[in-house]
Amino acid sequence: MGKKYKGIIISKEGLGTFGYIPELKERYLAFARGTLIKKKMKKIFVGDYFEGELTDDGKIIIENILPRKNQLFRPKIANVDKVLLITTIKNPPINTGMLDKLLVAYDYYQVEPVIVFNKIDLLETEEEKRELEKWENIYTSAGYTVVKVSAKEKENLNDLIHFLHDNICVFAGASGVGKSSLITAITGVEIKTREVSKKTKRGRHTTVGASLIPFGENSFIGDTAGFSKVDLSYIMDERELSGFFREFTDYTCKFNDCMHITEPQCGVKEALEKGEISEERYNSYLKILEEDFSFNIKRD
Ligand SMILES: Nc1nc2c(ncn2[C@@H]2O[C@H](COP(=O)(O)OP(=O)(O)OP(=O)(O)O)[C@@H](O)[C@H]2O)c(=O)[nH]1
Ligand SMILES: [Zn+2]
């Protein structure tokens, strides 16, 4: 009998399924026990926590997969604790419309978002620095965690790594914000962010399997970017949207089904007038209603 361990599935591609045992800081080929092996292995996700036995010839026999807390499909990873939403003030300029949408979507999937401002080394003028401070304030007051880093200068990377202790995370963000640079800087593993869906020669889309890269203190990050475009009307009802604008949920309105647009005695609009909710975030909310839910909203 080999020794029993707890571990995590870190890849399922080509040559087989690999499990990682944090206690040994090592990866091993993994198999299911008993009959119906193929069927059992198919159901296993990257990110699954398992209990298993390490054999004398260095293989893991999986005995039990622990219950999943969630499962993302882009990338296909289970038990994702956090998503790093990578963004920049400069090169490229910030796209808060996209960021606000992703904050809603990942919250919906119960993945805690962390807003990462990368390329802070590029901010030279007072105006640029104030711009970063402005957005940092907006998102911190709204209830999100904000981290400011430079992948290039390796600035504040340890804060980020420490913050991800014991977590499975994925990353997402627009093209050119430094996703691959940042993952390489954190893990030491060279990656080139690739599209989750690759077009094959026959023109068919195939899903490329994601792997987890171990780093820091028992932390793991997906090597494939998470979705960065989403139509929220596919995943939720328009009435649910404001519940995912975290700061809105601190206020109550006269009507239970208030959309916070023109209704009287709306707590959200009152907070907006008092400056407790930022105009930028409120406008993002309206924009999502227009873009994803086909609302026609008159602005004053
Ligand atoms: N100045 C500066 N440049 C950076 C930093 N991080 C990345 N870059 C540069 O930004 C460019 C884009 O970086 P990538 O890591 O390829 O960005 P990406 O988000 O993976 O891009 P896609 O593959 O298009 O999605 C590269 O030229 C990097 O060298 C940083 O912290 N500071
Ligand atoms: Zn309201």
C-alpha cells in the first residue's frame, strides 16, 4: 500500500492527467481506481481536489474527488477562488465598461474578482497618477480589492502572490494589458496567452484544455485566459444585474423590483446624488442595461 495524500488535478492534456501534491511539491501521472476508468477520468476537471494513493512507481491512484465549489467553462477549471482582472491606465487606456461587466460575470460564477492595475511603471505625469488614484478609489469604495503592479519592474508582485495564498485563480483582461507578462513574472513559467477556442484547419472550433501552474505558497493559476467578453443577458435576468453592482446593494428602494432608473424614492439614485455611488459605476450599469438587455434609457 502506498501512502495517502491530498492533491489537486493540474492538467488533463495529451499524455494524460496530472495531479499535484502540495505536501511533496511534485506532479504525478494520475489514474482512477477500479473499473470504468475511462468514464471516471472523463468527469475529472482541472482544479479538482482529490484524495489518493501514491504508488511505489510514482503514480497517483485517485480514490475520491472532493465536492466542487464551482466550475468555469472558459477556461475549463473547477474550484476557482479568484480571478485577476488585469487592466491598465495607459497602453492600452483603461476600459471600465469591460471591467464592470467582468466584475458582474465573475461574481455571478462565485469567483472573487481582484482588480490588478498593471504597467504602473508607465505612469509618469501627475495627471496619469491621479487617474490611477481615481479608479483605485472608485473600485475600493465599491467593495473590490485593487492591486497595483508592474510586471516589467516586478513591482508589488509579492503583495499579489501573498494575497493569492492557498488559492486557485485564473486571469482575464483585454489584449495587450500584460496578462502573459504578469503570469510569467509571478510563476516563472513562460506562457503566451492563447485563445481558449482555436480554429482548426477544417474551420471547427476546438477547446484547448487549460492547465494550472503552481506558484507561491500553495497557489495555482490557469495558463489560459478566462473569458473577457460576455453578454450578461445569457446568464442573468435584467432584474438581477444591480445585485452584482456590490455598492448598490447597501441601499434600499421603495419598490422591491426597482431598476434604479426613473423610479421614485430610489436608494441607489439618492446615493448617487450624495456621491456615495460613483457616476462612473452608475453609468456603467445603465450602459449594460442598454447594450446587453436592449433598454432604451433617456439620459439627462
Ligand atoms: N511598461 C510595461 N510594459 C509591460 C508590462 N507588462 C507587460 N508589458 C508589455 O505589454 C505588451 C503586452 O504584454 P503581454 O504580456 O503580451 O499582454 P497580454 O495581455 O498577454 O496580450 P494578449 O496576448 O494580446 O492578450 C508587451 O510588449 C509587454 O512587454 C509592464 O508592467 N510595464
Ligand atoms: Zn432603486
